[in-house]
Amino acid sequence: MTSSVPTPQVTREQAEEAVRTLLRWAGEDPSREGLLDTPRRVAEAYGDWFSGYRDDPREYLARTFKEVAGYDEMIVLRDIEYESHCEHHMAPIIGRVHVGYLPAGKVVGISKLARVVDAYARRFQVQEKMTAQIAQCIQETLHPLGVGVVVEGAHECMTTRGVHKRGVSMVTSCMLGSFREDARTRSEFLRFIEGRR
């Protein structure tokens, strides 16, 4: 699920004190009225933004359905919105994920695919890694004939600092099984996700 290296437990009080330290470092006074509740709010926000560390994405794919009247064509879920955070600057990454797979006798509820995306997105991430993690999770859990994942993301670490380039999005993809080996399957998947435009 997460790193095999044990992480030391951090108390809520320690987390809130770390926020006060950052506020002081930025030049603020954490005891100022407007900032009194900020450490608590930030700790709560982190609990939401990084809830993916508490999830095992494979569990979402555990319940499958075999009674699909012999359906064996591609399944595509596109435009899954996500919010993540860059592990280099802790800045938001906001975008969409498109997932497709070619079932091998069983399918999964479509909401579960969105939950897999959220479980990986709600961690500190690098977009390339997140793309591969989503695809590998689906491949290793559902054992389909193939999987395709395309991720689009706008990185605030690039738009609000550094080069300050707005309107730029990054696109990454991971193709496994028939999506990688068969150009026609890959092309069909890409047509499906481009059809939304």
C-alpha cells in the first residue's frame, strides 16, 4: 500500500506546531487573531488532501462482476477529476485521468476506478509515477487483457513559482498488455478519450 519503511508517528499537536513554525518563518505572527486557528485548519486539510495514504487501492477492485452477457470490449472511464500535490514543492496538481481496460471475463464498478485514482492522487506525487501506479494497480488486480491510463495535470509548482507559466498542462500515459502491444487497441482507446473534445 505505502512505503515499506516505517514512518514515525507524528501527533496532531506536533503537526500544528510545524505550521506555526512555517508561519513564523514566512514572517507572520501565529498568535495573530486571523491565524489562531490556521494550524488546526491546515492539519485538517492535510488529513483530507493526503487521505490516500490510508487507502489500499487494490481493495476497491476486489469486488468484480462476471455476469455481463459476454461483454468483452473496451471499457473507458474518462475525465476523472483529481487533485494531488507535487512531492517536490507540496504545491497542487489538478487535472483529469482517463482509464481504459479490456476485460478478461470480469468487470468492476466504474466508481471503483475513480476511487483508485483518488487513492493515488491523494498522496505526495510525481505525475509520471501516479500514472504508472494507477495502470499497474488495475493490471495486477483485475488481470485484464490490457490497460491504458492517460493523465493530464496543471502543476501549480510551475504556474505560481519558478517560471510562472500559466495555461500549461502535462500529459502522461501508461499502456500495459494489449494497449501497449496492439496499435489498434491503443488507437481505439485514444480515440475514445479524445472524443470528448
